[in-house]
Amino acid sequence: KARRSGRDRDDRGWTLLHIYARKGDLGEVKRLLDEGIDVNVAAWGPKSGGVTPLHLAAKGGHIKVMDELLERGANIDARTRGACG
């Protein structure tokens, strides 16, 4: 099986950065960021609504991944489609 590029997207619009942030895999998150993937990449699709890797790390309670994303410039104020405020 061919390895996915960090910029490839699945049916939700998620990149590998979204997937590893959701899993809490700090090593893979760092690797992808070192390769130059956008820390604020948003997933747009019927199931995603603009979710970012930071949203997914927060939802999973992955504090170390959240810290890494924020240190690398993640937008703490990023909004998803339908967000209030």
C-alpha cells in the first residue's frame, strides 16, 4: 500500500495531520509539521465543517499535541461552520 502524502485528504476532508492530532500521536504530528503541512489546515466537507487539527486534539484531550500545534502557530480562535459567537 502506498503511503499517503500529508496533504492527501480522506472522505471527511481530513489530512494526516487531522488524523494524528485526533489520535494524539505527537511524533507524527511533529513529523508532518516539520514537512511543512499547514498547522491550520481546515477540513471542509459534509462531515467536517472546517474542523482543524487543534479542534480534534482538543476533542480527544491530547494536551501535548495541542501544545505543539499552538507553539507552531495554530489559530486558537478558528471556527467551524455553524459555530456561534
